[in-house]
Amino acid sequence: MRRPAPVSDLLSQMLHGTPAEQRLKEGRIWLVWDEAVGSRIASHAQPSSFRAGTLTISVDSSPWLQQLNYLKKELIGKVNDALEEELVTELQFKGGKVNPSSAVKSPAPPKRRELSDEERQWIEEQAESVADPELRAVFENLIRKDRESRG
């Protein structure tokens, strides 16, 4: 059985040879930025636009803006390495608001533990009183998830 192809691969194939193909490549800059430059820089500077090889970066303070100007060539190299092609030829920095949520990775999902047979039986017993089968399934699922998340 063949595995499903990632949507990004399908889009690349479908858009091959069109102007949208280039825009799709350019859009990857936002996906690789945080990892390419590191979390410390990413928490103070985020891409805001890209045009004709020039990536404009919003920076949250003047000291960071000045420091990043000294790191321009290194940052261009890191971003292009992450993209695995030479898309960015110039960086332009501007003062602006940086969305901290884009620089912070989402927390890992809570660890789940395996339920014992007794716990599964108890969950079923708790849900027996719910007459509607769909509602009963939702109720069981909620209890199961709660029990799995407890350590």
C-alpha cells in the first residue's frame, strides 16, 4: 500500500513551472526562520516580507537591529542552507513588532499512559448510564483521556 504524499509535494508538482511555484518556495522562509537563526534571534526578529531576493525582517529593538546588521551575511547563509537553495540575497532590517508566539514552539503534547483492563472496565461502567450512543462514546473518550494523562 502506498503512503499518502505530503500536501507540499503535491502542490509543488501541481504548480511546477508557474509563478506560484516560486511563491511557494519563498513561503518556506517563514517555516525555516526560527530553526535557521536560532530561538534567541527569532524571539527578537521575524520575517515580514520577501521581494526579489530581499528578505525584510522586523526587529523589536534598536540594539538588536544594530547587532543583526553585523550578522547579515551569516544569517543569509543560514536561511539559504535551511532552504537548500539560494533564495535570499539581501536582508533588510526594520523596527517593528515581533509576534513572540511565532518564535516559541508549541508545547509537547502530554504523555499518555496505557490503561489497565480494570480502568477500561470502570470507564465503561461510568458511561453505561448515558442512553445516547454518540454521547456515551464522547463521555468515554473524555474519561479515557483524563485517566491516560494522569501519572
